[in-house]
Amino acid sequence: MIEGPYFVLTVVGVLGTGLVAGVFCAFSTFVMKGLASLPPAQGVAAMQAINVTALTPAFMLVFIGSAALCAVIAVVTFVLWPDEGTVELLLGSALYLFGCFGVTVAANVPRNNKLAEMDPGTPEAIAYWPTYVSEWSMWNHIRMVAAAAGAILYVLALA
């Protein structure tokens, strides 16, 4: 069984990855559907506002802090190579780092940046909105599942 500071790191990893999975789950299950039901100009304006307010220190601490913690857990696991939980810890870290954080950087943020450059009422923004919702949501589903799976694997490493 994992003990001491390593146990604490893993428990905090469960908490961080689980919180991020919950935020992304909210977007996948009802936020994006609600925004998509608005007239396109309103949906664009609302998503632009969400993207700006998402950059708060509280969310960034959880999102980026979890990525840093997952990296630390992976490195500590490689160094200590514990008798139990090694595979779960490494897979959980990889899922969050690549499937959640990496997907955010490579897929969701570029779409957010493109949307941010548009005036909500323009024909360009109105035409792009359905594509944005579809593509952004697909990538969000992936990062939600990756973060949740990372949390589950960390829990399994503790068992």
C-alpha cells in the first residue's frame, strides 16, 4: 500500500483530476447544449465570456496544478517504482497529462482563440458557431473521460 507523503500526493491527485473531470462533465452534459440552444450570436458571446472567466486563478490552480501534480506523481513513481500501484499511477498520470491537459492545449484552446477573434453578430461567427460547438464538445468529451479515468486509476493505486 502507498504510504506517507506519496499517499498524500496520490489523494490530492485524485481530488484534482476528479474536480477537473467534473467541470468538463458539466460542459459535456449541459453547458454546451444550453449554449447551442441559444441564437448563434448569443451563444458565441456567452462562450466568449465563459472562456475569459475560466482563466481565474482558482480554476487554473486546479487545472494546471493537477497537471504538475500528475507529472510529479509519474516521476516519483519512476524513481521509487513501488511494488503496488505502479501501472495505475503511471497510466493515471499519462491520461491526465496527455488526454486532458494535452487535448486542452492542442484542441480546445485553439478553437477558443479562434472564437475570441470573432465579433458575435457577424456572419463569420454565426457560420462558425455550429462547427465550434461540435468540435469543441467532441474534444471536451475526450478530456472529461481522460481526467475521470486518471482519477479512477489513482484510486485503484491506493486500494
